Amino acid sequence: MNFKKITLTAATALAMVSLAACGQKDSSTNTDIVTMKGNTIRVTDFYNAAKNNTSANGTQIVQQLVLDDVLEDKYKGKVSDKEVNAEYDKTKKQYGDQFSAALAQAGLTEESYKSSIKTNLLVKYAVDQAVKKEYTDANMKAAWDKFHPEVTARVIQVSDEKTAKEVLDEVKKDDSKFGDIAKEKSVGPDKDKGGEIKFDSNSNELPTEVKDAAFKLEDGKVSDIITVSNQTGASSYYIVKMEKNSKKGNDMNKYKGDLEKAIKNEKESDSKFTTGVIGNLLKEYNVTIKEKAFSNALSQYTTDATDTSEK
């Protein structure tokens, strides 16, 4: 978790003033902010949530309240307190003695942080359920076309092109020393093992460009320099020696689990798909925002609604 500094934002403050005005006019803090199937979020709910999460703005608080209610009702019992506490304890262990201070700096309490953990786990569960509907014959065939089974290779990774060229020249002189050269020159995580690594097309240890180049190599063959640029524009340079390649053959059923994993990875990394899943739940629950100040609180979900909703 990335904790944020504690701030009661201007947006939250203004929203609370606006809601207070509504309460005065109606002589009640029971003014509806959001209505939905089976529940209503009122001004008093907003106040209570804001007290436990002082770093979030008003829109974020309303969004959290809606997601909490919808997901908890739809998937009641699917995420246990044990799971929530396990995630909480994991973060607590990471921060050590600084955990309480980190919570305070983020404007969170133990209760509100655990609530956000549960929401995240419920979102994951909702997406997982939607992904299962994507294991169609067409999608499995598409995943099969791109799938390559596990191979064993050695990889040298360096951070500049000059070194990459020098290393490639050295490897070409005697590729039997590839492992020793990897131990000496590589900056990759497997350098101490002589660059040895096992991976398939689902693996995320290596960039796609490196995997694709490796899969084309026959046993004992060495690749040219493979240049990979990250999102910041910085480049890394890879050289691969294939130790044992594998052919997938024609039996797609043999790799059913791998193909489902490929589809799952693709869908979970597709933000439009994941937000669309939540959008469909909001439609199912007929979520309606009554307070104009929060009219856009759920726009990121409603614009990406897909046909993945569960009926």
C-alpha cells in the first residue's frame, strides 16, 4: 500500500459544507446521497466515513461507500475476516514500528484501512467471477495460438548497448562459457545461476520481446541483442541462449490451465474490463446519485460497463 499524507482536502470540506446545508434545510442528516437496490447512503453515513478517512475527498468517500455496499451485498461471505486480517498483518509487518504513523499520515484508521482491504478483495473476487465467463472456445483458441510451453534458457541482461555488443562478441567466441559470462557481466536477477531461467509465455519474469525472441531459438543457439525500452524510455539489453526449447504439439486440452491463466492475466490487466465489471454491478443495483456534488463519483465505472455482469 502507498500511504498518502494526511489532508482533509478542500473538496471534502466543501462537500461537507454542502451536505450540512442540505441537513439544515431538511432538519435531518438522513438526506439521501445515493439510492440503490436494498440500501440508501445518507448524509450521516458520509460524515462517519469522512471521520475515518481524512485523506480522501468527498467523491472518493461516496465511491467507497457505494462499492462497499454493492460488493458486500452481492458477494456476502466470499471474503472472510481471516483474509482481510492476513492482508492487514502483511502490510503491518512491512512497515514495522512505523505502521501506526503511516496509517495516521494516510488519514486512515485500522477500521477504515481494513474496510478498503475488504473492498479490494471483493473487487478481485468480482473480476475473477467475470473472467470465468471469458473461457470460451474462441478465447481459448486465441490463447492457444499465442501460447508457448515452458523452456529452459540462459539470459544475460546489461544496461547499455556498448556492453551488450562486447558481451555478444565474447559469447560468439565460445558460447559454452555463456553461464560464466552471465555471472560476471549480467545485471539480471538470475546472474548468480549463470543466467539460467525457466519460463513460458505466461511468465512475467522477462519482457515479452525477450520471450518471443527466445521461443524462436533452437537448442544451443544464441540470440542477437534484444533491446527493450520501459515506460520511461530507458533501455535494457538482453542476450539469450536456449538450453531446452519445447514444442506444444496439437493437444490443446493438455494446457487448459495455462490457457485459462493467459486469458485471466489478459483480462485482469485490461482496465476497461475490470472497471466494466464493477459498472455492471452498479447497473444491476440501480445505483443513483442524488447529490449533485457527487454526480461524477462513479463515472469511471459506468462508462466502461460491459456484458460481464452476473445475473
